[in-house]
Amino acid sequence: MGYKFCLILLAVSMPLLGLAQSANSSGLPTSFSVAQKPFSAHLSLNKVEFDIYSPNRPSNNVVTITSQGIEGNRSPLSVPVVGQLTGAEVADLNIDGYPEIYIYLNTANSNAYGCLLAYASNMNKSITPIYIPPLIDDPKLSSG
């Protein structure tokens, strides 16, 4: 499974607390309901830049993240995903001065749901996945 860092999203049409930048390759706000084929976004925050690309295939899809401003391994990060990318944002939600990236996906199966892939900058030395437990695992949070 390519989406072990997946979160069932209730609503992804609003920017994350107004602290995020989201854009597609043309610089327009990202549409969170329709997958662009292919998906491409260039995001930056605090002198760190991220290029996010996916061919957005209906199956065997992959997302590739390339970063500039991260000191460590500069090799692109390629992650297999279930679903197609519908948006991406960069933010500093934990207010540590370093960016996180948030990538939105929608599955195309009969149980369609949204997923969130998230990565954090570790003091601009590397990027690592952020684990977000699925809302469905918490009945109180997932009701409604």
C-alpha cells in the first residue's frame, strides 16, 4: 500500500489555517475536487522550494517530490500512492520556522475517499513523512 500516511478528509477545499500556499503549475489555486493529469506544483516557504509531480494515473500512480534548500540528500523522493493528486500546499503549521508539505489525493474506487500525504522539514536538513492516523480509527472524530 502506497498510502500508509493517509487521512480521511472531511473537507479539503479550505487552505490550512490561512498559513499555506497552494498552487498548480500555472500559479492558480489548486482544485481539490478534480485531479489534473498530470499534476505539477511548485511550492516555496522560508527559502525552501518543493516541486511535486505525478502522472496521476488511475492505477500504479506515484508522486515525486524534489526539494531545494534542504541540506541533506537532494535525490527526488518517489512514493507510490493509491489515488490521484488533487492539490498540494506548503505551510508551517507547527510554527517551528521550517515548512511542511501537504499533498491531497482522491481515490477512484467505489469507496472513494480523500487522503493526505504530509512531509516535514527537519530543520532543513532532511524531509520525513508525518504520520497522521486515519480519522476512521476514531469513532468520535469520524462521526458525521
